Amino acid sequence: MPSKVERWKDETYGMEIREHLLRFAEEGWDAIPEDEHDAWFERFKWWGLYHQRKGQESYFMMRIGTPMGRMTPEQLRTVGEVARDYATGPVENPEFGDAYADFTTRQSIQLHWIKVEDIPDIWDELESVGLSTIQACGDSWRNIVGSPVAGRDADELVDVWPIVQELHEKFKGNDLYANLPRKWKVAMTGDRRGSGQGDINDLAFEPAIKEIDGEEVEGFNVNVGGGLSRKEPRFARDIDVFCRPENAADVAAGMSSLFRDYGDRDDRFNARIKFLIDEWGPEKMRSVLQEEYMDYELPTAGQGLRDEYDYNAGRTDAHGDYIGVHDQSDGQNFVGLSVLVGRMSADDVIELADRAEAYGSEMIGLTQRQNLIVGDIADEDLDDFLDEDLLAEHSPDPHPFMRGSIACTGTEYCSLSIVETKNRMVRYGRWLRDNVDLPEGVNDFHIHLSGCTASCAQPQIADISLRGMKTRKDGDAVEAFDVGLGGGLGENPTFADWVKMRVPADEVPGYIANLLEAFEAERESPEQSFRDFVAERDEDELADLAESEETSYEDPYLGNTKLTWYPYAEDTDMDASPAPTDPNDQPLPSDD
Amino acid sequence: MADRVLKVNAFTTFDLLDARIEGHGFEEEAFATLNVRTARKNPEEVSLDLELDNTQLDSVPAHADRVSLSAAEARTLAAELQQAAERVDEAEDA
């Protein structure tokens, strides 16, 4: 018996949802029947729209999928203009103002406070420059992730951009793959950095070299079944398949068809392909793919480049991100800019697009570390570009605490989160920068802050993993974090060890300060990475390394922000919410 | 330490409760999460999941406990909880 979500999907799903959305936009919020809200909100996800949380009725988050986070300056400017004109709500955010765009860990863009009435105009603007919200959410091919600088990166084996464009064209809006048992996340990596983070995706193409008929062929090894959610995170497993670049679409079609046909549609908790490969093992996965879905003989895996990977790898000899100035293969440069917690004001987005275009850039990239890259800066222009005012805020050389911070959406908008995230991470970053000396040799330090166990900030693959919880302090329930240590990708991907539970949010900066002090005092040498330091210690030793404590850090969101209608409103009480509202943020008349 | 067994998000019934385990020769206190759950597909039973924070416990390994209740049993439990809650309220009012 299919699940409730499967029944809704049978009734209306995929492309046709667009017509319904246009109708609701014309008729207004009230036209969505109240007793059908759950069904419609589930369907809207297919077109990139999530209804915001309790207290924010009638407002949507809109997700724009940009394959590999890659855009033109013109597209970026359009995102900024849409954010400026439509992503404003009844209350400003105290850190970010009244209009901003969020760059996500899957290289997409999220805008908040979107009204259903505005959706046709927004789609017109986005689609006029080739952007789309299609399949940005829902049970289908999600945004394909990978290196945004593919084809420009001097440090790559295969230029995957043409392949990713082919996959995007083939699988988005394709009825054959529109209704999968669950989300389907694909990563394609052609560089030597491992920047696709394929290990945590359902289907990963990893760069590899294979000798076939005496010829050395550059292509990909195929891994299947990675994912972070719930208590069972998995790294994608090697199914012993090598794939030539020209066969990538066939292999991707085969794997997603296999998932469509064999994935568990009865139990959404068991639906991701990581559970199917748990059940089958890699050998059966390979043989079913070969026998039922492929019309050519799949070669066995080639020689991968994993030992070179440094992206989010926690190494001391290389930065684990794209921040800073890097060589392009054409002699120009790409410049990675730090965007703290991935959020940039609409005005800055527009300004950055203008500056990029003025320097002749044809490529903007969003990274999985929530940062932004401007490509195609000529050597002779580099100094001027680096002197641009905007780069004081979004720096190519940020402090490591600012550089390494990632945060999910949190209770500001998300229905799942139990703690405030982005503004808190900003405050943590600033306090740590101003109060904590990093041990010598530590240039990167990754802190990933997630609001619940859904893992949207990828908490398990950071030096310090923070995951939202509650605790009691001085008799009151306060927001808190479970703390994990020592996760990361690279040659030997590792999930964090969870070492503390329910650390009060206002004591986390003190904990991190004490932890780093212990690291500096106890590490073998300044060359030892934090990850290696953690890996050497057992659970009890890790738990005893440092204690949390109050410091000069002040946390304005310590109370239960989940129970507010908006954590930064003057009156945060749920009853003070103006929602649902009309397109001008004015309360709609109640039926009562 | 092991990761949490139960997922915890805004739909979790309780993310912060005081709990206690007691056995022969041991007794410990810990924070706990408690969740009422039904399957998304035609649910046939109600499950009541309880997990104590394993960092606070030495006597037992990290785990969660689950009780399965029929709809009738869930109603019986709800009714008893309701009655018990009223007794507590009355005592407080007295």
C-alpha cells in the first residue's frame, strides 16, 4: 500500500503542478483549500516552493536550482533583483536586513517570504535569464552538485560542465524520472580536489583513469548510496563501475531508473538508495544495473584520484575550500569569496553581479561551503578587483572562523528546526574571531551548525559539528547543541564522533575556545591536523578534552525560538503573527 | 559516544524531559526525548519512542526503547494520562 505522499503524487505531480500554482497565484492564498494544504504544499516542492513554518502561513521559501552552482553575472543580478523585490517579509532580520539570498550546501539559492501571488512574475524574471525553480525540491532529480569552476580549474582531470548540462537537460522535467521514491542527489566531480562531495550523494561520479584496450581513458568511477540524514549516515559505496564521460548520461539514467523501480515506496524513512544498497550490497547493485538497465558492458572501476582530494578534508597542507585567488586553465583567475553562513543581502548580490560583469567575468559559482566564486579575472585586473569595497565584507582572505562556518536555515523559517541557526553562527564566528587565538598552523577550521537531525548543514563532516537540541539551564528550557568532532571528507572520509549532548547555546563558544586550547596543548606537533588529533582519541578522551562554559558571548536567542512566530520580531508571540497575509504583508481577514 | 538513535526535530513530541533508569544495583538520571509516532502509510499502530541521553548513562549502552500500542491501547493510555494530569492539577489548585 503506497504512503499518503505517494497517493498525493499519483493524483497530481510533476509539470502539471505549475498550472495549479498559476491558478492559485491568480486567485490568491485563500484559493488553496485549507483542508488540502498538506497535499498542495507537498506538490509545490516539485516546483521549488516550501511553505514556511507555523506562524508564517501564506509565505513560501523558493529554491532556485543552479547546476554545480554555476551562473552568469546576469543570472546572479536577476537573483538579487528578485530577492530585493519579492523576498521581503513583515519583519527585518537584525543581521541581514530586509532582503537577502541564501546560498545552500547543495549549490542552490533560497529566497524567503515569497507570496504565491508573486510567483508568475518571479518565474518570468528567472526564466528570462535561464534560471528555474523546477525540481529544486521533492522526490526527483535534485540540483546536480560539483565544481562550479569545471572547465576553468587548472587542477582538474575532466571538464564535467558539458556533462552536467546534459544531465540537467535530460533529467529535469522528464516524466520518466519525475516521480522517484525519494529525493535523488547526484554529484559529478572532475577535479582533483574532490569538490563534488560525492561521498554524501545518492549517485557520485568520481574522477578516475582506466586503461581500456591499451588506451588510458579519463572518466569516472561510480559510487552509490551516500547520505547524511538520520542516525544512519552513509558514504557512497564503490559499485566497481568505470564510466566514460560520453556514457555518464546512460549510467545516470540506469541508476535512477533502478532507484525508481526498486526503491521503497511504502516507507519514506527507508526509501533512499543508501538503504537499498545496504540490503543488496554493491555487487548486486552493479549486476542489476548491468543486466536490467544497461545495453553495453560496464567496465570495472578505474584508478581514482582520492588521495589528492583536499575539499573539506581537514588537511593542514591545503585549504579545504575555494576561498582566495586560484589559477584558471586559460591563465586568468577565479576568486573565491567568503559569504558567512551563505547569506548575502540583495543589494550586495546585485552589486557583486555588476562588479563581476565590469571585470569581464562570465562565471559566478556557488560552492557547497556556502561561498561564492567570481571567475575570469585577468591578472592585470586582479589587484583592482581585490580592492573592491564589497570584498571587505565578502573576503577572499577571511578569518578562519568566518571562513569555515556553515549553517542551515533554522527556526527563522524551517518547520523542522528546533534552534536558531544563521544569526547565532554569525555571532559565534565574530566572538571566536575576536576572542580565540587559533593554534599555530591552523588555517582552516570548519564549524557546521544544523538546526535538527535532518543534517542540512552537513554537520557530520566538519571539525566541529553542532546539531540543535534543548537543555535546561537555571530552571528554563534553552536552546542547545549536541557536539561532534573530527568529521570530514578527502581521502578517508569520516563522520564526526558525537562527544557532548545538550551544550547550552551560550556556552558553545566557551567550549570551542577550551577545546582549541586543549588541542594546542596536547597535539603531537603543529603539523597534526585537528581531524587526525580527534581520530587518535577514543570517545571518553574526546568527551573529556574540554568543558563548556559561559563567556562574554551573549546569545539573544537562547529561549525557545521554535515557539515564536519569527525569532526577531518585536513581539515574538505566536499570536502576534500577521500571517496569513495578503501580497502586501497585511493580515488577511480571519474566518472566525 | 554513539549518535542519537531517535531523530529529533520540531515534530518530536518532547525534546527535553527528565528521565531515570533503574535496575538491579544501578540507578541513573538523564535527559530524554519522547516521541509519539505513526507510520505514514495506513498506520496500524502507535509507537511511543523513548531515548535517554547516552552521555549521561554508564549502566546501559546507547539505545532507544519503543512501545507499540494499538489504537485502543493508545486511547487507554491517553485517558489514564489525562486523569493523572487532572489529579496533579487538582493537587496544585488545592
